[in-house]
Amino acid sequence: QVQLVESGGGLVQPGGSLRLSCAASGSLFGSYDVGWYRQAPGKQRDMVAVIASNGNTVYANSVKGRFTISRDNAKNSVYLQMNSLNAEDTAVYYCMWKGVWGQGTQVTVSS
């Protein structure tokens, strides 16, 4: 059974940084794409960044140059380094792998 557990969210001031982590249980983690998504209140869930099994990455335009997705297949984990955060980045962040979603972690950017 696939399970995903996100961590690393919190309250940060504008311009600050956070690093999100997502640990997956299940086999063949490295053989699948894995991604981060976010959902702000009253809005749809949108893709933030995806990293393919071959290491290729895709980013939403709004986070390019500020966020970096990475993965450690030996640890069945994916990470999202978020820099230069602003209020528009406030959302619940989810990781998704094999069509399964984690429970989400709240990121709030506020002074």
C-alpha cells in the first residue's frame, strides 16, 4: 500500500526559505515521476514541480528560479527547497506519487 507523508511546512516571513520533505512507502519509488502540488484557499490544486524518474524537472512558471525539486531514491523521498517565498506561495503543499496523495503540509508566508 502506497503512503506519502509530507513534512517541513510552517510559518515563514516574506523572503524566507523552507524545505519540504515527502517520504513514500512502496516499491519502485525511483521508477516513477513524483511531484509537488499546492492548493490555496478557494483555489484549485496546481502543479508546483515534478521530477521524473530520469531526473528531469518541470516547474510552474510562478516558482521557476525560486524552488528546487530533488529526490533521493535510496530514501524513497522527494524534497522541495523553496526560497524567496512570498504571500502568494501560501497554500497546503502535497506530494503525489503513483496517483496517491499525501495529507499535505501547510505553508504560510506572512510578516
